[in-house]
Amino acid sequence: MKTRVIFWVEKYFYNPNTLQKLLSKLLLPLSWLYCLLMYLRFKMQSVQDFGIEIISVGNLNVGGSGKTPLVTALAKEYDDVAIILRGYGRKSEGLYVVKDRENILEDVSVSGDEAMIYAQKLPNAIVIVSEDRKDGIRKAKEMDVKRIFLDDAYSKHNIKKKDIIIYVESKNSDCLPSGPFREKLWSAKDVKVIYEDVDFKRHVTLKYATKKMVLVTAIARPERLDAFLPQVTSKHYFPDHYSFHKEELLEILKKENADSLLVTYKDFVKMQGFGISLSLLDLDVEVDASLIDFIKS
């Protein structure tokens, strides 16, 4: 039931049918009120300067935008860097140093899937999860980093930072609950909006391919993968940040008579300890030099 609701909401936001469009119009008064409250929240906050360069990369809409591979690509440009994120979907609370400069210190249940991607793909970076981003920043400064990347922190208006927003095309530009936008680009806020295939480009590498692969993934708007998919026997979609169980994955392999599960890196970090044959869609991002210059300026 929960899965059906999640996918219904994704369709409602990004590819609505006639009934969903009507519902969106009926909810517009609530959207206007929500947007007003978000604007007042923005105006009422005072900004704290932590005395360190902080770059936030995210998006304004609910659902995925490719920020994790982009932050990974940007962070590779620097030494003494920390990645700080909320750690959505983790089974822990509070602040954890998932990775120091040398070692991964926590497992994926503590870190969450996105933090574990950073930990595995950025061998020289510090990775911290914390619901309170300010606590995470203080911890990173204690560890003597020179630059901090915040994963999805546009709404943290009380932190002095550079904001980078990934543009996500949508036919609906309204705020929640009529549309997918958590917040708007406030005119008083200095933000750099970037565009895929202009400021960055995705490159997908297929690793550990087998003859018969079945796609299993738990990412927002999984249809985004279609442009990169090889031939698969079938597709199995789960809610974003879903915690997989070994038995259900073995059942899918058996049912589809497949040789391996085809997964994204976000899924891979949650499945790699199951001893199941995995094929990997490994996504990397090529960043335009102008974006690197913007961050370094």
C-alpha cells in the first residue's frame, strides 16, 4: 500500500493524469499558504558565518535530481573536504562520522545509502551525517577540513554558504501540495542554477554485466534510468531509500530466471553484503570547467 501511494504521488507531481491535475488545482490555496510560510521563514532567519567555505548542492523539488554524483565529482577536485548530509533513510539518529580521512567507520544502516556512496567513492573525504547541519559543520571544523559540501541544504538559510541548485524540468511549478516544489528561488538569495548537459553531463558505465539481468532499484522517479539501460528481463521499482531484504531479492532472481540484479550505486551499497550476483549501473558526472571556477572563485 505504501509503495503504491509513493508512486502515485510521483506521477501526480511529474506526469499527472486528468484527475490528478484537477486535484492539484483544488489544492492551490494550500500551496499559496505553504509558499508564504516558507518565504516568511526565509526572511526571519539570521545568517551565521562559520568562517569556512561551504557549498550547498541540491534541488528545490521533491524527488531525485542527480545531486549525489554531482557532489561526488565536485568534491574530487579538492583535498581536506567534508561532505555533510542528513542521511535520509538511515536507521540511526544524531551525528555520526561515517568516514574519516582513511576509513569507513559505520555501516549503511547507520549512514544511509547516499552517505555510503560518498564514503566509498571519495577515499580522501570526511563524510558526516547529522540532522542538524550546524552540528555537522562544527564537527567538520574540529577535523580541520578546508571546505565543506552540504548535500541538499538550500533551505538552511541560517548558514552562510554558496548555493547551487540543479534545475529539474517539471510541468508543474507550484509548491507543495499542488506541485513538487519544497521552496522557491527567493529573489533576495544569491543562487547559481545549473543545468544538465550544460553545466554537467552524466556518464553511465555498466559493470559486472550478465546475459540475463533484472532491474531492481529504489530511487526517486526510476524512469530516469531508461535512457541508460541495457536489455533487461523486467523492472522492479521500490520506494526511494528502501531497505532491501535478501529474501525478496532472491525471490525476484528466481521468478525472473535472471543471472543478476541490475542496480544503481545507491542500491548497490545496500545489497553488497547479501552475497547476491549484482550488475552495476555506475553513474559518474563530468563537470563543466565554468562550474569549477564558480566554486573556486
